Amino acid sequence: MTTTELPDSMTCSIERAVTLLGERWTPLILRELHTGVVRFGDIQQRLGIATNLLTARLATLAAAGVVEKRPYREAGARTRYEYHLTDAGRDALVILGALQQWGDRHAPRLGGPTIERRDRRTGALLDVSFTDPEGRAVPLDAVAFVRTGG
Amino acid sequence: MTTTELPDSMTCSIERAVTLLGERWTPLILRELHTGVVRFGDIQQRLGIATNLLTARLATLAAAGVVEKRPYREAGARTRYEYHLTDAGRDALVILGALQQWGDRHAPRLGGPTIERRDRRTGALLDVSFTDPEGRAVPLDAVAFVRTGG
DNA sequence: CGGTATCCTATAAGATACTG
DNA sequence: CAGTATCTTATAGGATACCG
């Protein structure tokens, strides 16, 4: 087995993020957790994901510190676990929102339920955008990705 | 000749977006295109991606309308192609930014080049955030994903 | 140099059986 | 019910040969 030196891209934070969070089910699982669906069977049912996959994804996410396994027990039952977002997991909601926004605009579905992003205080519909340090949205054509250091 | 069509089972826009844009190399390719690296060999060299994969990803992205193949020719050479982002491709930069921001915060690398997002007019460092209709950033804990219709 | 075609491997995904 | 283990399939990824 040749282990070649990792190319520059491997060391890039985009790639590490996409490797962990870009798996097909992962954003959907995070969304369920965020909306309060935090138990194995509930997640499985809502998403229709195979149970082995859900096990694997939750384990990966827990190992990466994105999800926290939290024990609970109901009367007479053994200890089980709920899965809660950590701070890192909550930060990942921006990726989710960005994916969803893009999908809605450029790969729209043909009917059925839609999910919107809203401000729970005002009810306003939310976008995902680049923002400056004052929290103002910046137009896309003003955005530059610049390489620093090395 | 893969014309990757999204199966009918993908009723969710997050899933469709992640299927197309969540492939490991795709965000990196889009980033290169955005920064002006638009020719096959240049992209290949910067990313260290295998040529067959780059061919496949560019074809998929072109078929999805995210990338436009634009012919050019240099003196005495045959026609070749540059790959440019379409509007849909530019919209995907938000996903890129979100992935990168998350990676920087929660899966940071240990030295080497970093890529920042800046306002090219002011030089300000940019975040990716949820924003309200007035373009103001909204704190993460005010964001709700709500299911409508269905 | 700018790609495409071929072959191989690694892994995600799916179905389903199984265990406490 | 809440998972884990096993098996199969589909596909992304990688190396490299090849062709204009």
C-alpha cells in the first residue's frame, strides 16, 4: 500500500468539513437533532435511513464532537441515549442552511413539504449570506477567497 | 459518461444539494474556479486531484448547470476549454464559505496556508451567517428550521 | 499539454437478521 | 424498542495508460 504524501487540498479545512459533514445523510440528521428529534428510532423513522447507517453516522459525529450522546432512562426501561448537538454541531447549521438554500434555488423539488429557515423571534424568513464584521450581508460579487500564509 | 441525474427519491433539497456539491473535490474545484483558476491542468495541479476525477466532476457540474464550458484557443493550438461558474455556481460559494468557516473553527489544521473570505472592496474578513430580509445577521439560537406544507 | 478510458480499491449506502 | 452485526451493491476516489 503506497501512502503518498497528502496533497495540499487534504490539509484544507473545506475538505475536512466536507468529509465529515458532506456525507449524504449527515446534514439531514443534524437537522433532525436541531428540530428536537433526538432519539434513534424517531430519527430513523423521519428520515427513512437504514439503522446501521444511522448508527454509523451518529458514532462518527459523536467522535468528531459534533453530537453528544446523552443518557436518559424511562421508568422500567434500561438506559438509552439521546443525541444532542454540541456547539460545533450548532455551528454546522449554517452549512445546512446554505445547502438547503442552494437546493431550493437551483435544484428545486416538485412539491411536497418544504423546510424554511425562520427567525423564531420575528418569524422572518432567513437567508444564508456572507456578512461583514458589523453583521451586514455582503453581495456575492464582493466576496473574495484569499490565500494567506503558507 | 456519467450524467448524474438525481433520483426521484431525493425529495429534499438538502439532499439534492449535498449529493451534487458535497462530493469531496467539488467545493475545492468551485473555489479554484472562483479564484480564476479555470483551466484543467491548472486546477489539477493546484488540487492534486486525479485527472479522471477532475474530468468526471467537471462533467457533472456542467450537466447540473453549475459550471459552463467555455472554448478558447491559443495560437497554433486546438480549441480547449475553460470552466467558468454560472450564477448557480456562484450561489454555491456560500456553501463553500460555510464549510470553510466550520472547518476553520472546529477542525482546524496545524499550520500551512489558510484561505480567508474577504470583502474585496473593504478588505474586511467575512463570516457566513443567517441573515434576515434586511440583510442583518441573526444569531444562531434564533434560527429555526420549520417544515411547511406537505 | 489537455484531457479520456480503464482498472482497481475503499467506502457509503441499503436490506435485513439479530441481540438485550 | 434501541440499537449492532453481516452481507451486498453502488459509487467515489486513485493510479496510470493512452490519445490528439
